[in-house]
Amino acid sequence: MAAAGTEERSSLPDAVPTSAATSRNSTTNAGGFTNFGFLPIPKNLRYDPAHPAHFGLLLNVVFGISATFFVANLYYCQPLLIPFLTVKMSQSFDASYDDVSRIPTLIQAGYATGLVLISPLGDLVPRRPLLLLVAFVSASLTIGLALSHSLAAFQALSFLIGASSVAPQILIPLAADLAPPARRATAISIVFSGLLLGVLLARVAAGLVAEWASWRVVYYVAVGAQYAVLASLWATTPDYPAKNGHLTYFHILSSMATLAVTEPVLVQACLIMFASSAVYTSFWVTLTFLMGDDPYNYSTLVIGLFGLVGMCGVLVGPLVGRLIDGLVPWYATLVSTSALVVTQAVYTGAAGVSVAAVIVVALGIDVAQQMQQVSVTTAVYGIAESARARLNAVLILSIFIGQVMGTSVGTKVFVHYGWRASAALTLGWTVFQVFILWLRGPHCERYTWFGHQGGMAFRKNAIAEKSEDVEMRAEAEQGNATKASSPADISALKGDEKSGIM
């Protein structure tokens, strides 16, 4: 089933030539030596189409570390809402527990706003100044959190910090653009590993620091970390012109809606990641209830240690990326989603009777979900290079919505029906992912919605070899046709006609 409407397809812009983009959209000055007209760009990072900047491991790691500390902004407040820490915050603001407990919701609402309104700018303006700007704004607003004595001001700043903490969603498409195609999944996986590390680091560090010192110290440390990251981004991020000089901000936003309903690969990816993120968040949220009740009755400290299992995703992320680089992304998604089905089946059968089963599931779901997200993102980025920021925004928004659903629905089912019903629900969501994946095969044409086309080759090398063979055959046929229509052959043909042969 092909997408209808040729006009809709053509409304999605391709990248304009580099020279045009440079002349119309670069935020550097005429000499290309500064950002914003005053901030100098290191000489080796200035845009030079004849000698493009090298995307190596160092820059990839800088992107990953940057993602760590910016995504951490979204989670510092969560350990601070543990009852005895919340009492400290309530006393600082002379406010009720309910008032203080709204802070995480405001941060997440701000983040969703930033995903929709800020991260797509990566397709419209040069990424280096955009990154530096959001990093500076986020770090500077965090100073206000550390110093604020007004709950209203703290809540407003929390929303704005959530909105400005979208640097990772600018870095991931940028890493995909800068990395060689053969290393793209690896580059993406390193930044994703930084994201995962940021979630873990924020929760663990904020809880420890706030327990032994003032909760404000958490934000003082966050300020220093973000300014250090800002300096590292200034010193390492290459300057490139905008990709879509002929577009407007309104067109960028409206085209996101077009992409979300006209691109089969994106729709398939969003449905899979929506369900996958619901499974992931439901598991980790309800795990606290499971471990704190019979038959385990573990303390809060022991339950918290289960979160360290998430470190496995950080460690194996680059390895997973290397594996995906050699596969057609659809097959990497199939492997990871199948692994999720197995882990959820184990969890449904044994989570309430064996702590070993819980540990195995925690390891499996972390690694499999990491592999799934990298492979799905790699496939989505292949749709259109000029629209990667918008494609990423749509995909991440679906993940965000899935997280909200997983937290609310998973908690409600666990509280009312128990751990096995909650586990069965997440198993059902995982089977749904497999169903969605099989609806559309690995080699379908861009606008084919359902079915399987082009064989079942799973290695990228095999696809490349097949393409080369097709090109060689086409060239050979074209050469034969040219030879048959050469002047000598035409003269011979005329001579044959005169002699009566034809």
C-alpha cells in the first residue's frame, strides 16, 4: 500500500546546496570567524567545504558526555521528592508537599515543549550556535534554581530548564550527519549511552548529595558541570551551515505533522518505540513496588541498587552500535524486540518468586531496549538527511508519550491487580511491537506501507553488493546499446539494405 498524494511527498524539502545555505543562513560573520557576531570559532572548527572537520571518537565522546549532563537536568529533582528530602524543600519555600511535588511534572512539560519547538531548529539553523545557545541558557537558568527562595520562581525556572534541556536531541542528529555511514549506528549509540548515564547519574548523585548536604548543592554542582560541557562543545563542535536555507520556522513545524502521517518507516518506528518506552518505564516504576513488598521486602537502598543494572546499557551501547552498523536496521530491531519478548515472558512467569529472574530481566530489558532504539533511530534517519532533526523530534515525542502511558497505566494495573497482571500487560505491549514490525518488511520502498519486498538480505554489505551488480548490468546494457547504434554499424546496416539482405 503506497502513500497517496505525490504533492504531499514533494512538500518535504531536500537540503539546499551548501553554498546557498552558507550565504543565506550561517550565523557566522562575513569572514566566518565568529558565532553570534562576537564568539570566536577555533580555526580548526571553521567551516571549510574543501576540508570538512573529522568526526572521530573524541568528538563522539564529547557529544555523549554533553548528553549526560543536559539530560540529567530532567531527573535531579526526582530523588529530592523522597519524603524526608521534600520536607527540606518545603521548609525552604514555606510550601506544602503537594506544591513541591509538581516540580517534576513541570520539568517534563517543559521538555515536551522544547522537543516540539526547539529541537526541530536543527533543520533550519546552523547546529553549533544552536547548541551553544541552549547549553548556555540551561546552565544559566540552573543558577536560579540554586538561589531561588520562591516556589513560584522555582517552578517557572523548572519549566524553562526542561524546555532548554534539548541539547541531546540536537546532538544525536548532528552525530548522525557527521559520522561516516559505516559508523552511524555506533556514533548514535555512544550519544544514547550518554543519555542513559545521565538518567542514572542524576538520580543517584542527587539523592546522595541531598542526603548529606543541602538540596541546593545538587544544583550548584549541575551549574558547574553544564558550564564545563558548554566550554567543551565550544572547543570541539565544528561549524556547519544550515541544511535548509529555503524554509521558514513555520514550515519546519508544519512539516513535522506531514512527516508523522506520510512516512511509513517513521510511523512504524513511532508505534514500536511508543510501546517499547511504555514497557521500559512501567518495568522500572513497578519494580520498586515489587521489591518493597512480599516476598522480598527489600529496603530503599537495596532497591536503588537495581538501578545500577542500567550501567550495562552504557557499557554495551558502543558494541551494540557496531553490530547494528553491519545489519539492515530492520533485522537489528527484530533481534532486540524478540529479546524483549523473552525478557517480559520471564518476568511474567517468575518475577514474584525469584530475584534471579528479576536481575536477568533488568539486564535483558536494558540492553535490548538500547539496541532497539539505536536501530530504529538509524532507520528513521535514513528517510531524509535534510529532515533528521524533525524526524528525531517526532520519534522522541512518541517515546515521551509512551513513557507517560507506561508510568500511569503500569502503576494503576500493578496497584489494583498485582505484579503478574502488570507484567502480562507489558508482555502484551511487547508482542504488539513484533506485530507492527512484521507489517512492513526490511526492504520495502519508501512509501510502501504494508508487505515485504526486495528479498530478505540482512547484511548491509549484501545490499551494497546487489546494488553494484545492478549498476554494472545497467552500464553493460547501456554500452551494448551505444555500440549497436555507432556510425559504423549504421553504415553497415545501410549497405545491407542496398544489397537486398534486408
